[in-house]
Amino acid sequence: MRIYEELFIVRPDAPEEEIDQLIEQLTAQIASGGGNVDKSEKWGVRKLAYRVQKRNEGFYVLLQFTAQPETVRELERRLRVTDLVLKFLTVRVDEKMKKVEKRKKAREKRAARKPAPPLAAPSLPSAEHVMAGAAEPAGPRPGAPMPGVPSDKEKV
């Protein structure tokens, strides 16, 4: 058994009763194939990305179900021959869920290997240290001779 999502677009001028009847037929088909419908959502009429059968809008319906691949093939065949349906798309969701779980486990594994961040942050110099010049940058100033390194004049 695998988890699938079936999104199909019905003619926007179809009566609500016909859409409900189509959903019931598809649900019965899934049940007769040994599967079960987990979620059924009617999204309503929405604008299409491009014209389909001379229509700019369609009624979107989403079914999430668990079934065998043979049941899905029969479901797609029925959607293909139904005049009410403009377009449909079937997506196998359990593949995606496996990949997400695998990534999540790998991420947790990496996080467990990383050392814990330091608890206390280094303190900033106080106002007295700044005023006394203690906050002067360490190291040589730009252009100043470096100790222990002979200058160009000394090399000659």
C-alpha cells in the first residue's frame, strides 16, 4: 500500500451534486481496490494557469488516499474518460515522505556530532578600560616596522 494525492480539475459550470457524485464514485473505486481515502477536499473554483478546453477556470478537488498501484491506474483511467474532468494529476506522496525522513535523520545525526556552543560569551571591555586605552588594537600599526624582521635599510 502506498500513499497518493489525486488533484483533479472539474468543469466550473458543473453542479455541486455531480461533483459530489464523482467524488463518491472515485472513493468507492478506491475502497473496492482495497484502499481507503484519508482526506477529501474541495478547493472550489479557481483561475487556471492556461486555457484548458476553452475554459479559464476550474473546480479543484484533492483526494489523499492509500491504495495499490493497480487501483491508481484504474482511477486515472476513469478520470481520463470522464467528460466532467478537465485535468488531473496523481502524485505518490510516500516517496517524498521517505526522502524528508531521511534528510531529517541525517540532519539530527550531524547536529549530535557538533560540539555544544560555549555557554558564556566573552565580556566586553568596560568603560574604564576604553578610556585608559586598554581597548587599543593589539599588533603592529600599519606602516610600523615589525620587531624581529630586518627593514629594507638594514638589508643593504
